[in-house]
Amino acid sequence: MQPSAHTANTSDAEMPTNADSTTTDTASASASNTAAVNSAAVNTAAIDQRIATIRRQPFRAKFHLRVPESEFVALRGADVVARHARDLIGRRLAPAHPANDGRQTPWGGHPVFRAQHATATCCRSCLARNHDIPKGRELTAREQDYVVAVICRWIDTEIGAARPSRT
Ligand SMILES: [Zn+2]
């Protein structure tokens, strides 16, 4: 059993709120994330910043696409993967009280699942802790767009297809 970052108990995936050196980073990333969620157009630079912050958590950093998941992206294409992301998020993350919340995302087998663990969009607790999107209510359409954008951006970066964001 791999360590789970989903449960409420403390783990290596917790936000490093008590570490002096990261206080400023956490605060600024939080502000940029709010911009990423709220802006009408998805803010790629803010998303990149948020992904970079999440990658500093050792638990998140160890997730990468494996060969079958990379092949899935290569074979089916980014548009199909994005459509799957939208569908999976809508069914498994967006409801106010998702089924099996905290355990609803397999460790892999689909690039979107892998991306969800890497980007802390795997369950509503991780989403609340890392993306400042509260649990206990349905995700808005804009929040779902944001989560899908985060997932697709991480996958693009993994397969080397992401262009640098403009700030
Ligand atoms: Zn989670």
C-alpha cells in the first residue's frame, strides 16, 4: 500500500505551512491560484506556478507518466485525453460529496489518474488543501475547467509538449 495523501492525518504530502522558508511561496502561489481559478480564460502561467509548488511535495514529485500511459496519450491524442479528463472530473470529483472521496482515483492505468495524483486533484481533500477549492459543495463549471486545465498541462509537460507560459 502506497502512502496516501488523501486522508486528514498528517503525511509528507501536507502543505508545508510550518516551514519558514516556504511561507512566502505558499502565500504567493495561493494568490496566483485564485487568479487561475477566477480568470475567464485559463491562466497558464498561474497554473504552471501552482504545479511547480505542488511538485515540491516529495509525494507528488514521484508521479510521472509510465510507458502505457504515455502511449495512451500518443495514440489517442491530447483532445481525447482532455475529454476523458472532463468526464472523469465531472463524475468523480465535481459532486459535492463524491463517492469514496479520498480513494476514488486509481494510482494509474489512465494518464488522467496519474496526473491527478501528481497535481493534487485526486480528491476533494487534496483539492481543498492544494488548490484552495473548498469541499462539501459541487465544483462550479469554471473550477472544473481549471482542474482539467491543470491535469492537461501536467500531461503536456510530461510528454514534452508544453510550450513555456507567458507571464
Ligand atoms: Zn487526494
